[in-house]
Amino acid sequence: MSASELVLAYRGSSLSPVEVLRAVLDQVQSLDPHINAFRVVDEEGALRDAASSEQRWLRGTPCGPLDGVPVSVKDMVATRGMSTMFGSCTLPQGHLSDVDAPCVDLLRRAGAVIFGKTTTTEFGNKIVSDSPLTGVTRNPWDLSLSAGGSSSGAGAALAARMGPLAVGTDGGGSIRVPAAWNGVCGLKPSFKRVPTQEPHNVGELSNVGPMARCVQDLALMLNAMARPWPSDWQSFGGPVEDFCRGLNRGVEGLRVAFSVSLGVIEVDPQIASAACNAARLLEQHGARVSWLEAVEPLQGYMKSEMHSILWMARSEQLVRRTPEPQRQLMDPEILALADCGRRLSAPRLMDALQARMELASAMHAFFDRYDVLVCPSFHHMPPPTPGLPPNMRMAPPLTSWCNQTQQPAASVPCGLSREGLPIGLQVIGPRFHDGLVLRVCRGYERARGAFPAPPMVLASEELS
């Protein structure tokens, strides 16, 4: 069931939050030994919170729109009662176990039951699903394949029905890539639409966002998380928005720019075909689709290496601030990036920052002509795990530029490959038009119809 369905069931007294949490915990116990989506589960604390929620529903006084809904949190987001280890062996036990990040605090205020921490690549560094701390997280659609990164466990847990909602983070595609490879939905909001409070050292690239199995739940979750946070000086200062309002208005009349490759990367033919079919479906439902070979402002994006340069500088700082004895415990990929970062010159870094500003300005102008831009979420199907294939060591070409320009971008499933693997469609909107992105995703989702569960989930349901 979706989070929206669960809340309706609580309101009608046909289900209780305790029953639902026990079902989620049973699913984790059954399937997670095969998938490894969770670093830790707080069964005792979650059952206590679910029992409190149950009493509120019995009294008819729910504390918020997510009261009693189980939510998992990526292990890069501070969560009181559970340590936050960033997928790393370099941090002390119990790290950040006494505080909630703003988004977790806001979710608790909305009544969410926080029950576990999902796996991440070390410090959110790469788009495949292994880390020194937790090992390999596997894709529920095919256990030999990557679940994507860096919100690896979040995407895999949702696909395997181990909870309806998950908190992810995205510094270059880390919500959208796992969403695409696991056949679920994920939104990278506009920068700081969801407050984070702590400063970032990745050039304002990193975002916290919702992940779910349907677009309605993304909107419901974003409603809870996208709130003012006075101590975060960069947080969005505009009015609080109801992202569920207008969600079902459809796509008729919207100006949709569609490009298979954006002109920046060769795309797997199966992915290209699924994305084109999705664009045709939007067109059939009234969208005014412009079919583009390339998006002109992005033509120099990969050549500029702006994302890679900022990421190398971030890795250098991360390793430099890690005590020498712990560095040998880090992922070799981070150490290699840090080595490149040490050799960066100030002019090269400044050129990358200048290129970023120019790209953001050009894409801002692009959205004067179009309401949204649609393309695949990733250009390649998930690789075998573990390890990062050589052809994926570049900045994710279809997703990372949105982090540079601080625009909202979401991934929604748009089909299956010949091998039965999910394919993701990416919808990108102008900065702070997160609601529009969700509306287009929902319009497509309704036109597409129901999306299947992974075979291992269907098999477990038949057995039960």
C-alpha cells in the first residue's frame, strides 16, 4: 500500500500503525538478508512510536498527514536514536546518534515512524551500490546487479516493499539513479527546498529529497519536509506550498521539451525507446512536445568537467580532514578522486565555477520557452555489482547538471527492458517549480498505469 492509502486506512480504522509497522519489519526480515538495503533497524523505537500513533488515531487526533507511516532514512541524514555513519568505517560508533536532521525532525512532526537507516556508498560518492561499511546492496529485480547509488538502500528497500517512503540525498543523481534502476519514484528538489542546516562542501550540489513508489507519495512526503528552517540560512524563503494540490491536473497544454540524449551521451537503445514511448504518451494526453536532438546550453557540459572538478575538490577536502590511520579504510574510489583533487589548480577550479554560473543562466533562459524538460534518468542499464565500471566513472551526464543549476528533477518508471529491468524517465523543471515537476510525473504515471513489483516480491507474496 502507498502512504496515502495507509493514512486512509488508519482514518477508517481498518488498519493500525502497529500492524503496518510489523508487516514492514516482517518484510525486512524476510528479504533484506538477500538485498542488504538496511544498515540498522530500530525495531523497539519504531514500535514505540507506532503505538503512540495508534493511540492518536483511536482518539481521532492524528498529529500530521504522515501519522503512523513508516519511513526509512538514508545513512547520510542524522536520525536521533540511530547513528549516522555515511557508509564509512572512518567515523566513531554512535556518530550523530543524538540529533535529527531538519527533514527528519519535520517528518516526525508530521507523524512519520522512522524505523531504519538505509545503506549508502561511502559519503555518497558513487552511483553503484557498495561501501566499505555495509558491503554490497543488491537490486531486487536481479540480485547480481547494482541497486544504484548513492541512495542505494532507499531505492532497493522501496522496490522490495520494505516500507512505503524513504529519505534520499542527491548530489549528482543519487536519488534519481537508484529510483530508475529499482523501478520507483524519486525527486531531487530545488536546492534547499528541503532544509539541511549543515553546510556542504560540494559547491551547493547536495539535496535531500523524497523517494516512494508513486508520485502522490512524493508530494505527500515533500509537503512534510519542505518547510522553513530559520537556522538554515540558505533554506527556501518562499511560502509553504501544498504539493498535492493540482497534482492531478494533467499535462494538457504544457510545453514539454523532450530529448533522448540531451546531446551529451549515447543512450542504450532500450532506454531510448522507453523514453520516446513515454514522450508520445504525454503528447497523446495533450502536452505540446518538442522533440529535440540536443539541448544547446548543455553541449559543453561534459567537456567543462565542472561536476567532476567540484567532486574531486570535495573528495580532497574529505580525505584531508580524515585522520591518517583511518584513510586506509576508505573506498579506493574516494582516495583516487582526492589525489586528483590535490592536483587541481585554482584557475581550473574557478573556471569550473564560472562555467556553472553560465550554465545555470542559460538553462534559466531555456525554461522561458518550455515548462519542463524530459529525458531518460540514466543512459545505461544497471551494471553487475560490486564495483564501479570504467564507463561510469564520469559525472552522471543526464542528471548531474541539474545539481549544478539547482533545478528540481524527478525520476518515474517508464517501462521494462527485454530482461525485465526497470527504466526511468526524468522530468526536470525550472528552479522552485517542484510542484510542476510532480504534476507532470503524476500525469505520466496515470497515463502509464500500474507498474509491476520485482519478481522476488511477487514470489514472496505468493509464498505468504
